[in-house]
Amino acid sequence: MAIDLKAIDLKQLKEEIKLLNDTGELENKIKVVGTSKEKLVDAFGAAVDFLDDKEASIPETSINLYNSIEWPQPEEKSDGEDEKEEKKDEKEEKKDDKKDKPKRTPPVATKKITSFDDIKDRLKEPSNPTAYMDKLMLKGGKIESLIAKLKEYLDDSEVSFSGFRTVSSVKRHIEYREEHGWVYEKDDDKVKLTGFKAKK
């Protein structure tokens, strides 16, 4: 089912995109001028997903708009349809897989981190792959080993996630966390999350 674009107020959408751009947390700001409404909606959803995955602060109004949008869900097939699907060749199946958008998990406002205890409490039950990587860094170890453990977690949970494939990507994440007060012990390609120091 396609998104009902008519149900989304374009002015409000642009205002929320501006708020997301102003957070300074996005890797690339969303271009508003000359962009179609459909592409703006998709970019808005992707930006909220990105911020939620990074456990960054998301404006409450943006969360409300995000949760008011009926995002496309993969359609469930009947037994008869499943049998027909099995008869298709692999190329057609791959094309169909690309058409299905992953189910979006509504973001929720997270408690602001003010201490190392807050971090440990949040990571007791990781809510997404990024949080799981942070939990692994609480125990510490070689970054390559942590990446391998995250891959096992993703395979077991069947979660789709494209981040943390390389040592450099994990180091960029550590730098991001350090900018927000997280403290690490680092030795070459080993890392351990050890504390929190509030930024003044």
C-alpha cells in the first residue's frame, strides 16, 4: 500500500525536515527546494530512522508526524500465493524483495543521558543494532571481534542493518559518541566503553 500523500501537510513536513536538519546529527541535510513531496516524505522517514538508530534526540513534533504516517508494510501472502511464488525464478524473487520496504519501528522519545549509569541502563536491553554495538563495547574487545558478534546478532534476529561493516565505521561511531560525552579506553583496534562526562 502506497503512502497517502494527500493526508500529509506539506508545510508541516517541510518544518519538521528543517528541525531535523537543524539537529546537526544527519550525515547529509535533506534538500527541500525542488524536491517532490513523495521524495520529501521518504527522506523524512529515513532521517527519523537514522536518528532513532543513532539514539540521537528527535524533536517530539517530528516523532508525532512520523507516527501519523501509514508507512508501507510488506504484504502477507496466502498459502496459494506462496506456492506460486516458489515457482518463480530467483531473479524475479530478488526483484520482488527489493520492492518490499522494511517495516518501520515507530521511534520514541528517549531519556537524555546524564551519567554512565544512564548508559548502562539503556543498554541492558538494546533496542536496535547501534545500541547492541554500544553494549558490546561496554564489555570491550577488538573492534573486528565486535563487528563479528554484531553480525551474529543480526543473523539471529533477522534484522536488516547496513552499518558497522568496517573498523573505520565503528571508529566514526565512537567519535560521534565522544562528542556527546561518552568515554572510551582505546588501544590500536581495541575499545572499551568506560564512562560518561557531561559536556559543558
